[in-house]
Amino acid sequence: MARWSDILPTVGMLCRPVLRRFGRWGRRFLLLIGGFGALLVLLAFTSLPFHAHRQLGLAGGTCKGTIDAIVVLGGSGMPSGPELLRLLYTADLALEHPQAPVYLVHAADTATAYLMIEELVMRGVGEGRIIAQLKGSNTREQALGLAADHIKVLASDLVIVTAPENMYRTLGTFRKVGFEHACGISAFDNALFVDLDYAFDRIGGRRVVPDVSEDLDLRYTFWNYLKLEVTCLREYAAIGYYKLNGWM
């Protein structure tokens, strides 16, 4: 009976070419990932992430003219920054266009939908104008559900309110389903215009630690742009998936 001490050298000899090839491809993969990560860090020092995010919010076209109906998409939970921003924009639109019904499009989560309706009512939107459309777990399914349950909305001048990064894909999806006159208003947040410099020495900053009290780019902008890069990359992947499926 063969012993392990006799078998192992033979197995090692047979596996060596495979391991060598794997090691070569593994190094290439690590170099690729490392290079991509370094590129993201470098781009975060530029304004490209900001413009990419803004382009996603505006590339589908903006609203001009009449508004017959308002659709607000949920999906970020309540309360959350993105959701509250969408509801703020929606409430402002609803008050400007009192004749337009408001369709709250969300997955089948009645607790979150109730909180969203409560927020709209608190901002002055009549509860009787709000129609909860709680069908679908992705944008395509939600667009199909709205089209099936509210056929008359298909031909109306529809404005969609959602996060900027989702707007291009959302408009493409709704138009593909049949909402040919759909336009979008992205829920952009407002920039902070205030002096955030601080007195490093006065508040006890140590000499061995760099003083970045006047460097807002390093303190905030760089990190915000890194987050925007991840947001945009995720959305680009979603756009590719939707296009491959013929959903937009």
C-alpha cells in the first residue's frame, strides 16, 4: 500500500505548473485591482466624480412645461437622507402643481410607505392626493406595476423624483414601459456655503500632526468624491445590466 510520503512528491510535481500559472494570473489580477484602486484615489482629487454624478442626474432630460402627475420613488428607508430629500422635492412640486396626483412608488413595505406619506402630509400635501403603488422590488417591476394599475398615467406629462444617480436609468426604464412623456427632477442636495476653517493651535492641535484646518479638499471633498465614485460605479453596473436585458 502506497504511503503519503511517497505520493506527495508526485502530486506536488503535477500541481507545480498549475500553481505557477495561477500565481502569474494572480499577480496580474492583484496589479489590476491595485491600479484601479490607485486610479480611483487620484480621480478623487479632481472634479470628475462630481460631474459624473451630476451627469447621471441630468442626462435623461429635465422637465419643461406642464405636469399632470408626480411620481416619487422610494427605496432608501425612512427616515434617511436620500428619502427625505426626494420627499422634500416632491412636496414642493405638489404645492406648485395642486392639480397633479402624487404616486408613491415603493416595494411592498407598508410601514415605510406610511412614514413617507406622513412626511408628505406634514409638508402640506393633501393625503387624498397621494396614491401608494406598492409593487415591485426594482425599477423595471415598479414601472410595469404602475403602467398596469394606472393606464391613464401612461399618456400624461409625468415627472419622476428620485436620487440623481438613479435618474438616467429610471427615466429610460419608465419610457421603455410606455411612459413616453416622463421627465425627471433629481433630488440633488444643496452645497454648504460656510467657512469651515478652524484654529488648529487654539483648540489643542499637536505639532507632530499635520495642520489641515484650512484644507477643505483633504478634509471633506476628497472623501466625498471617493463615495461618489462608488455610487457612480454601482449605477453604471446597473445601467449595463438593464441595457443587456432590454429594460431601457
